Amino acid sequence: MSNLKNAVIGQSGGPTTVINASLAGAINKYLEDENHGIIYGAVNGIKGVLRSEFVNLNEIFDKKENIDLLMQTPSSYLGSCRYRLKKDSDEEIKKIISVFKEMDVGYFFYIGGNDSMDTVMCLSDICRDKGIKIMGIPKTIDNDLIGTDHCPGYGSCAKYIATSVSEMAQDAGCYDIKNVLVVEIMGRNAGWLTAASALARDEKLSAPDLIYLPEKPFDEEKFLYDIRQKLLNQNTVIVAVSEGIKYSDGTYIAEDSKETRKDMFGHGQLGGAGKKLEFLIKKRLGIKVRSVELNILQRCAAHNASLTDISEAFGCGCAAVEAAFNGESGKMISMRRTDCKKYQIEYECLDIKKIANGEKTVPESFISKNGNDVTDEFVKYAAPLIIGERNVIYKNGKPAYISR
């Protein structure tokens, strides 16, 4: 890099356990270049650009210990947003161009999921003739980004879910009475996270006993039948359900028919599927039943993060900066699995227009024929993603984090 251009990096969408690892990778790679300029962090994503709110990351991360702390800090260090750029707004476009010009920006990196890649696509169009390289860095616990084998953030979330289901199964299984535990897991239209509950199983643990994903229509009578069949041979039944399971007519079982809140991108705000099924089981089967909603715990448990996930997230950040230095723009970093027997991945650049606003759901081959479990093929796919643990830095008995 010889033009001493500065860079801006932002984070967007729902946080993940390793979104800051991607940020750390990008910062580290950028500062490694002997001719680097300043890398600015946009506070609250693209909103920070529009408001000219930035943090000078050179000053904070010239110390390696701060990079280390950043990699184990949950949530979005720079702050996040869910904001759709108004593509027909001359005011917003002029503001962004003006800010970039004033700050002598030559590179913009955006860490996010499906909706964030829409922002990357929009900016790459705006800046095509401005000499500014625009790169997307993938992030999402939902694992639903098109074009990449899996997404940074998914492996750690899957690890937390598998761990939690295993622990809850031990707890629920201590009773000698018939009982059901329903575990509600995030996932609106893609069931990748709920499917990951199957990773709790081992030679001594069969839980979860039933798994329901949004890719298959949900039938209450069949659901109750499935539970009855399991209870014939065991006292405790553990059920994993996606928050987005829906009936055959497409209605989410947790959806409020009167008023469903939606975010800026038009997605319904769900929650309550587990509680609804708890009441259904209690009413129809008359046995002890509990429901648990993992909620945000599954995306912020940095103490239980997957080392594989952390390393790959860091690698995605590095790869994005390197690609931009080499002249790439309007691309997103993706991961391609190169060896399925001995797990290995490679980083690639994909055209953002093939990714933005798409959604990758769980394929048919990963779901059991009767729709209440996953297949061995899924387990082989997901198992390598949760491997390894980082040596977490502790202070006063708690994991140490870095804050702005």
C-alpha cells in the first residue's frame, strides 16, 4: 500500500461471540503494513459514517494485549445498527462521499450478515468511481449467508447450544417422573442453530430427543404424537425448536396475529414458540413441562467460544484487508471447505451482488425424513466448527473485556 489512504471499518446487525475477532483481524492486518494510514472505527455501523462518529483504532490497538482482549470481548466493540441505506437519497449518498473524502478514506470494511451485505453492495456502487475499495466481512450466528460454507459466529453459538442442551439434559434427567423440556433456539427461517443442538449427543446422551426446524411445516398433532412415543421408553424428553417454526400455511406459531413487530428490513420479531408449546403439552398431555428460551445468551457467551470459530473470524478480517490492498472491491470474504476428512478451509472473494439479501436454509439432506431430527450428514458438517477453546484472560474471577 503506497498511497497512505485511511480506512474505515464498521460492525452491523446482531452481535456474535466472534464479531470482534474479525475486527481484530482487520485491524491487525491493516496495521502490519508499514505504509498504513489510520483505520477508523465507525460508531454504530453505517450510522456512524452518516453522523461522522469515529474512533481512531491506531491509538487503541497499537498494543498487542488490546488485540488479545478484543478477541475475547463479546458483542460489537464499535457498536452496531440495523439501518438500511436509502439508495435513492441524494442526501445520504452525498454525506457518505463527503465524509470519506474529508477523511481521505481509501478502504471501507463492513462486518455483518445478510442485511449488512446490502449496505456493502450499495456502497460499492456509490464508490465505484471514487477509488474507494469496499469489502464485506461475513458475520451471523444464523449461518444463512449464501456463498460461504459457514459463517463466523455460527460455530461458537453452536458450541454454546450443544453445551447448554447437554447440561440441561443432565438436570432434567434426574427426575423419576414423566417430564418434557422444550428449548427454544434462535432462527427465523433457517434452522442451523437449532440443528446444532444435535451436537450435544454422545455415546451416553441421546438429548435432544426431538428437533424441529422452520424448513419443515410444524404440525401440533404430530408433535404431540412424537412426544408420546418417546415417553413410552423414557421419563424425560428434551425438545429443541426454532423460534421460527411455522404451520403449513406459513404462519409462525409464535406470531401475534394482531400485530407483529418488524425491523427496518421487514423481518418479524419472533419469540415465544417454546412457551406456546409448553402450554400445549401441559394442556394435552398433563405432565410436568418446562420451556427455556436461550435468547441472547447463545450469541454472547465468549467464555465458551469455539477456537475454530475465533481463528476463522480473525482470518476473515485479515483476508478482507489483504484483498482490498490487492485492488478487490464490491466483494465479501467467504470460506470454502477444501478437505472434508481433515477439516480445512480457504478464504475467497465473492461478488457481493450474488450474496446480498439472499438466505441459505438448511438443506433437505440435513433433515430427517419425518421432520423431527437432523441427519448424520449435518453432524459431520457442523462438528468441526465447535472444536477448541481459547485460553481466556480473567480478571477478578471474570473474563476480561475491552471497552471504548
